[in-house]
Amino acid sequence: MKVPFLDLKLQHAPLRAEVLAALADTFDNTRFCLGKDVEDFEKSFSTTLGYPRTLGMNSGTSPLHVASLCGGFGPGDEVITTPFTFASSCWGISYVGAKPVFVDIDPDTWCISPEAIAKAITPRTKGIVVVHIFGQPARMDEIMAVAKQHNLFVVEDCAQAVGARYKGVPVGVIGDCGTFSFYPTKNLGACGEGGAFVSKHPAVMDKAQLLRVHGSPKRYAHAEVGFNFRMDGFQGAVLNIKLRHLARWTERRRAIAAKYRAGIKHKDIQLPVVPAYGESVWHQFTLLHPQRDALRVHLEKNGVGTEIIYPGPMHRQECYASLGYAAGSLPLAEKTSATCVSLPIFPELTDEQVEHVIKTVNSF
Ligand SMILES: *Cc1c(COP(=O)(O)O)cnc(C)c1O
């Protein structure tokens, strides 16, 4: 039996006619940059997921850049973040000339450790970039307590956690602002690039809105040096349609994760932990095994697609070599990177495929 790691065609086939009609309407009415499709999407994203307001942007990296500017990060500032993430989480910090300070992760959630944040605070610390990795909300109460004590601006990178809640509160409005990516492989994926920005502070939203379009409060007036971070109309139209299915897709991801968690029984495997404060939306289902490369070969041999996400933690990447983190400096992040393997978890998997994955893992 073949179980691909991800097959977006299965998600798109039933939506094809509806999506193509919507794209034709956008084309015929020349709504290419922001416009009604994006506004409609922003409204439905806000009401469906529980945000006061949403700003559609052109990627998941752009809102992280905007977040750093909203937090007032700049040269001489330190911003604490996690090494176990996709690179973009750190780019926002570096784009504005601030210094990323990498700290180790929590052994259960694989998100940034609140205890490690507390130990890394210096007089130059200005903020924290939290990543809800694989869709699992980080331990936000503890993180916000440290942030409050030291007056830090907290960015939540929710690229992998669309629809996730922490103690009932949607991710992104627990900290000072939240960012999303609609890269095609994300839980809510555009047909191209896309992202969004949210904040519980109206003033932060206003500033982000200004920065999104050339710092312009009105046409040809420029209050700040801004960007072109507009979402394009076609992506708004696609996302509007796909958003209606997100809750169902998330439910299916959770059902598959529950099957994996109940069915995988292997003495050497560490499965993801589900904390009482809020379950993951399972962007990835990742497990740790000391011989993960051999496990991966075994899975591939039996038709099961896998990925290593992420093979190298950010503090050990060449681009941050000048920061001077030695091998072994953040042992949990390094061990997780060295032992992780992600299984297929997209909503269109059949129960038979899920059973095949479980049997194959258990027979290793
Ligand atoms: C995908 C992703 C991003 C960036 O998104 P793009 O849309 O590719 O710019 C940022 N952070 C995390 C954690 C991601 O997974």
C-alpha cells in the first residue's frame, strides 16, 4: 500500500469547479491586489477563528517582519526565540537588525521553553518570538508571565497552528501579535503564497496595515517607510473557499493523530504529548526515535512517505554562525532534530492507510 507524505491533489479535486469559478470572477472583475476577495477572506477568517481583525499578506514571512517593527525591535535589541522551527521565524528579528537569542525547547511540546526564556533575559531583551510548532500551542501562560515581568513584546508565529486554541483562546491574540502562513502545504493553504497578521491591540493592527501597503494612510501619502506585503486577489478567493473546510480538516487530522497515538506501540519511540491546555491542530505528526534514519528507510520500503522536519536547528545554521552557538549548546533542540521523523497526516488519508502506517512503524 502507498501512503504519500502529502497529496494536495486529493484536497483540491472536490473543490476544483468552485475554485476555478471564483478565480474566473476575480479575473473578470480585475480584483488582483487586495480588493473584495481578500476583504471577504479577512472577515471570514476573523469570524470563523475568533480574531477581532485580520490583515491578509503576501506570505507568512512578511507578517513576521511587520511584527518585529510593531514590537519596536531594532539594532542592539535581543529577541528570544526557538531554534526548532522553520527559518522564517527568525528572519523577522534579523531583518530589523535585532539579535536572535536562541534558547532550548520544552521536552513535551517541542516549542520554546518558558524556563529557558527566563534564564536568557538581559537588559537588552526586547521581545520573544514563540512558534506553535507542528500546530501545538506553546505554554503561553508561563511565557506571558515572563514577558509581563520584563515588559517584552510577544510575537506568536502561528504558521503551523491555524485554528489552534490555548485554554480556549485562539493562538495569535494571546501574545501581542500573531502571524500566519498560507503556503500551499500548510493546514490552510493558498494556491500560491499567502499569509496573515492578527493582534489584540487595535494600534498594532493600524501600524501593520500601514506597513503592509507602502506606509500609506491614503494614496500617495507615506507616513512611514513601508512595504508591498499585499495579499493577491486570487489567493483571497481560494482561501475564502478553503476556509469553510478547515474545521472539518482539523477534526480529521485530530482523528488520525488519535489513531497514531493509540496504535503506535514501540519501546524506543517517543510520541507527541497532548497537554491539557489545548490540543495541536497537527500540522505535523512527528515522533522521535534514536534510529530514525533506519526507521525512515523501513517506512519508505513499505510505501510510507516521511519527512525530517527539521534536520538542522536554526542556532547551528551557517547564516547564524557568527552568533557562536557550539554543537551541544541547546541539547534538546539538537536531539529532537537528530531523532525526529514526521508521518503522513493530511485529512484525505483513509483509515486503511493510517492502519498501514501504524503496522509498519510497529514492525520496525
Ligand atoms: C511556513 C512557515 C513560515 C513562513 O511562511 P511562508 O509563507 O513560507 O513565508 C514561518 N514560520 C513557520 C513556523 C512556518 O512553518
